[in-house]
Amino acid sequence: STTATTATETTTATTTATSASGSESDSDGTSTSTTAPTSTSDPTTTSNPTTSTTGDPTTGSASDTDATTDGTTTDEPLCPEGQVICEDNVKKVCDGMGGFSEETPCDDACAPDLGCVLCVPGEGSCEGEGLAKICNDMGDGYVDETCDTVQGVTCDADLGQCVGACAPDNLGISYIGCDYYPVVTPNVVSASFNFAVVVSNTSANSAHITVTRGAQMVTEADVPSQSVQVVTLPWVNELKGGGNSKIVVDGAYRLRADQPITLYQYSPLEYQLGGSNSFTNDASLLVPVNAWTGDYWVAIRNTLNGLPGAYAVVASQDDTTVDVTPSATGMIVKGGGGIANDGTGQAILDQGDVLIVLSAAGGGGPDISDLTGTHVEADKPIEVISAHQCTYVPYNVTACDHLEESNLPYESLAKEYIVTTPLVKPQGQNPFTKARMVRVIATEAGTTITYDPPQGGAPTSLANAGDYFEIAATAADFKVSADKKIVVSEYMQGQAAGGNTGDPAMTIAVPTEQYRTDYLFHAPTNYESSFVNITAPMGASITLDGQNIPALTPIGGTGFGVARVEVSNQGDGTHALSGDQKFGVQVYGYGQYTSYWYPGGLDLKFIPQ
């Protein structure tokens, strides 16, 4: 936890995306100013105009003036009436005629537009290497910003702020970060298989990683530049085994690095181990803490024969209040941990705690109980991962498989997505496309949906926030557009639906506005086959591991196309994609009666409603 101190009170602040102003690095290297998500209860550290250190007046606006107390002026525009400027620590209020209607000496500091304040917004100082005190945006107190030395971040005494490759101002908001929380979710797989995370080091320097669980050190390692490291972690039985909804104290792992990395979790990692098949796998692209917010919409699937769908909520700060509002289908829940049987409730989490909410059986085929569309909100940044212990897709096609994926923060959702069907490759045969299921979830009432190319019979509206529909199994590639923000998720069908390999897996579709020009991703080398679907503007030049990708196949009239490419099982599973235009990536793979699927990466910038 971190604290913000004023002359009269103490409030909570963070260095994550919810309370800091930073710079957003686009994938092409261009840095643009951005304001990170802000909790309603936390002060922010956004910077206001500052006073010149030489004592010269600074207006903090586009207007300039040479107004003086004797009323003389130049040809420059006059300082507008009522504007506050500062000169020699004196607050001066312009009268609009070249002079001042008020001049007040300040006891502590003077800030343009604000006048006399305790401190100048944005200015800071250090208290040792691990703490920066940053003046808040009102100039009436300080935000204590922790400089995490485990992440290679220290306080620069000259700048009065946290510096380092992992400092919030340097990271921007994307899937690349330095602070992650892997979490086990319900899975029927044998515990002899390994829960694992895979670290991809995207930086030019070696990264030192540290994994903890609560106060306990779990492991540490060094990951060379542009390479991957597999880290196996013990299963957390209270989360793996299902049961009732609950809070598991220190249930999440925390993985920190001193250089920017990307992180994927596999539940489990192996498709085959010791001559046995796992039969139930999936993978998630984890979202770093600097991109977390307090607003999520859940995408998962129905209860199946008593096996639950679920979502896990992880806190990065103590005393995080989580409120959940179920969708129309999400009101049949195995209560516990502050969550009632009707899916409503509130939970208080400390750093690293996990709230796991599980659906109950409601009856019917498919079961009427489905947590999809549940709204999860918190007063501090959280992570929300959807999961299923084991399910069929669709509900009457075998076999069952574990599902999981990180949900995107509401702030990073959009109104336009392009979805592309996966390839499947039976042993000894050429790959072909296989139909999958697509779900669209509304975040606001009265949402209208369109498709390009048109999808016959697909719904075109959603009445309420949290409502969703599922498009029946389709091998079509198409754009989904809406007049309000939506969530789009995709689900592989079971092996019995064709292909003689694979089983259910899920992914979250990436908004076209969150595409990037470069990706470093991981594909396990012990599966029968792995692929990437690359969605890009027609005419884009893209390379995979230094080789040009095949020609794009156009998708309707969208101006985008798709290339589906098998990736090699040679090496350590590291792959790199680069393009001259922004594009999207989905990564997936197959074994006998199992599969995985996840977004290869994305930006997580804030998109207006």
C-alpha cells in the first residue's frame, strides 16, 4: 500500500494505471501523453503547469503577457481578466487591462492558475531510493509513490520521481509490463501436470524475475534479452479444485521483473507428460498491473453437468473493495466469500488475495447458469480472469476441456473487433479451417450490432448491459461493430466436431484500435501443432521470425485480411512478429483432446465511450 499526505488527511494512492499520469509508448516507438485510469477514491499524480525556477512568471496557458503593476503593456495579448500567474512566489490576478487586481505573497509556493499552494503540482522529492513524494494536482498535498527496487525502479533525487525501465512513465499501457499476478483457476487436470508461467523478455537487457506468494519467496531467475523462460509453480489447491465461491488469502502469485516483459500462464503447461495426456489445457495472456483498472465485464460459459464456470478477481492493493453485479444468466452461484447465491455481493481483498466465484447448476441444456455478462467493479485496480473447470463447446459435443482467459478492462474495450476462425491440423494431413463459437456481450443497454460481411441470422441488438448472444458454430471471418462498447470472445469446439485433434479453448478478441506493429510471443513446443492468426490491413508488410507471411485473405469490405500460419515446434517456442502497419494476433495450438488459445498481445490504451 502507498499513502498520500496532506496537511489535514491521509489518503491512498498507487503507482499503477489507476492513479498516475504517464506516457504511452506506441508499438512504433512514438511516445504520446496519456492519463492512466483513476480510482474515484484515489488522488492522482497528473502534472499541472509549473512555476519557473528562475522566478519568471509562468501563466500555465497559451496566452502570454508582459503585464506589470504600472499598467504598461506590449503588443503581446493581455493576460485575461481573472487569470492567476506567479512571480517571485507572489500570486497575481490579472485585471485584463495589463495590470493586476490582486497581488498576494505566498507562504509556501505559487502555482499558475491555482495561486498560493502548499506545493507546485507535479514537482517531487525523494525520501531515500524507494519513495518519491509527488505534489498532487491541487497543490494541497503529496502523493507517496513507491519506487519498487525489485522492479529496478529508484527515486532520482534531481528529478524527485521514480525512474527506471519499469517506472510507470516509461511503461505506457499495454501487455508489456514488470508486475504481474498469475493465478490458478479451477481445472480437473491431474496435479502431476504443471501449472506454469512463461516469461518473454521484450527488452534489450537481461531481466531478473522474482516470484513471491504473500511474504514467501517462491523462485527467481534471469531471462536473457529477446528470449523466454518457463517457470513452473505449485498448484493452489483451494483455487484449482472448485467448490464454493471463496476468498483465498495470498492466493495469487506475484511475478516482478526489473526489465519490461510479457507473461503467459498455462494451466497446465504440458500436453503430454510421462506417457500420459493432460486432456484439459488452456492459456492466458496476463495483463500487467500498470494496465489494471477497476471495471470489468466477464466472458465465460455455462455450467456443464455440475462443472462450474468461474471468474477470479485479484487485488494489487490492500483494502480493495470489489462489487459484483450478475447478468440475467449469472444469478445461480455457489455462494461464499461475500457473494450470495444470486451472484450479488461485495468482497474486501488485500494485496494478492483472490476472490473466486463459481457458477452452480441451474438445469437445462445448455445449463441456464452462466456467469457471462457479470459486471465486476472495484475501488482500486484489479485483475479479472475467466475460467471453466471443464466444459463442452457446444454443450453437447465432446470432449470437455478447461477454459481460461484474462478479461480486458472496460476502459480498453472498443466498438469494433475482427474475428477469424482457427486452423486445425489432423495428424498427417494438411490444416483446414474449423468452425468456432463467437459471443458478443453488451456493456450498455440498447446496443446495436452490425457485421462485415453480413452474418445471416446473427443477432443485431442487445437490450441490457450484461446481455449476450452466441453465434452458432461458424468458420467465417468477419468484423463485429457496435454503437457502444462490447466484449467479444471466441471458443473452439470439441474434438468430436472435427479435426481429430484439439478440444475447447477460449480467447478474447482484441479491438482493432489496440493492434500493434510488433509482438514477441510464446507457443509451446510439445503440442502436435501451433498456429497464429494475423489480422492486418490489406497491403501491410509483416514478417514472422524474419520471414514474410503468406498473402492476406480479404475479410469482407473491412480493408483487413487474415493470414493463418503454422509455427515451428523447434527451439524454445519464442516467436517474433513485426509489420509496417498495426495488426492483431491470436495464438493457438492442439493436442489429442486438448488445446490452448490466447491473444498474442495488444495495447491497452483507454478508448473513449
